[in-house]
Amino acid sequence: MADFYINIFMNDAKQKKIEDAGLTANVKEIDGKKAIQVDVTAKEQKKLVKGFPDMTFDASNACVLPEKAEDTLLDIICNMKTTDVMKVAIMKIYSPLAGKAPRSAQR
């Protein structure tokens, strides 16, 4: 069991991608909506919170990524044909310099 989760709620386009990848068995119903749930470790969760400071986790330790990051994650899931992708996905969606001001050159 994972420490945290990312929920990707389905629309028609996302549902089609999931079907094409053969992952319909991974679709769950969450709060009355169809979704894919991706396991996230505590370490990955810390990186996500750092990279997306406005993101919040609900009482069940689940969150929804911003649209661009969610699309990237869904593409990785569909390409790898599994939801066990966070070790790879975190490198694509997490920017360690997010929210930091650029440093000026020191002379």
C-alpha cells in the first residue's frame, strides 16, 4: 500500500488512451468519477509538494496534479502500460528549481 496517491480523473480522451494501453482494469471509481490512481512514496510526495506548492492532498492522501504534469504522467502510464511509473515520472514532472529565483552571477 502506498503512502500517497495521484488521482487522474477520466474524460473521454483519457479513457480512450487508457483503453488503448490495455489498462482499463486499473480504472477505479473515486467520488463517483472514474479515475486511475498512481501510488506515490513519501519521498516522491515531498518532491511533488516542493515542485507544486499549490497542490494539496485530501484526507485519503490523494491529490490531483496540475494539467500539464497530469498529461505527462498519463502519457508515461500509457507508454509503459502500467501505473507503477513514479520513479520515471518524477524526473519528468518535478523541477527541483521550481519557485526559486534565478541567482545572479557573482563577480
